Amino acid sequence: MRRSRALRLAPVVIAASLAVAGCSSWGGKTETLDDQMKNKEYKFGSLLGTDGGFNLFGKNKRNGSDQGDPNGIGVNSFLWRASLDTLSFMPIVSADPFGGVILTDWYSPPDAPNERFKVNLYIMDRQLRADGVRVSVFKQQRTGNDWREAPVEPGTSGTLEDAVLTRARQLRVTQSASAR
């Protein structure tokens, strides 16, 4: 009876031990998502400590194999940063750096308070490519107290995509110049 109870508790004890061991490299520093975005730092530690453990989001330090983007995001880092920069004027509801999805809340331009826009941005590739970004723009207009769907100007999505790609290229050039 005691042995079977001990066997049932073993997975719980092992999981708790791993959780506590994973906290050893934490260092007590807490940052909000806004702080991380401002600092443009997307770094993660390894699963079994900072020196040589299995790194979920970067290079495995033991054998040097590449397991993903060393910045810790699942999509092209230039496209990710450029997307955040380009959409920074709109309130961001959700930003998923692993899936490459940025969703904004409704935004009303100061010069058109009876219109509002919402953007869904998708980063499609890990490479910096012209077809690596897709943008969907939604527009509503106020009629009385109700907001109603309205057509978006043709080319609006393309203009935002071009702005993101241009900013991503600028970031890549800047990083290349600073690496020299």
C-alpha cells in the first residue's frame, strides 16, 4: 500500500524538483511585456540551466545545433521587430512571437473620429522575404451610436506590408553595419 502511494507521488516530486531547478537561473528580475518590447530583447534560458542545457528557443550549447531563432522568437526577428514598430501607433491586443501573429484593437485616427481600423498581421516565414508578411485591415464607420462594417481602401493592406518590409530591411542593414 505504501509503495503504490510512493509510486503515484513520484511524478509530482520529479515535476516539482524540475520546476525549482529551472528557477535557479531566474535571478529575481521581472519584466513586463512592454518592457521587453521597448528593450527589444527576446532571450530565453535553457531548460536545464544556462550553461549547456537543452535550450528550447535557441542553440543547443552542447552540440551547437540550431534549434530555432537565437532571439527566442519563432519567426524572422527583423520582420517581428519591424511589425511592432510599424503598428506601434495602434493599441496591440495580442502579440505572439512564436506564431508570428499581431492583433490590434480598434484605432480611430484623430482626424476621423467616426472611423476606426483594426489590423491582423501575420508573419509567414522565418526568412526575410517579400511574401513573408500578410496584413488584414478592417474598417468600421459610426452611424449614430452604432459601428458598421465599411470597405477598406484598396491597397491599404499592401501599403502596411510594404512599410513592414521596408522597416525590416532597415533593421537588417543597421545590424549588419554595427556588426562590422
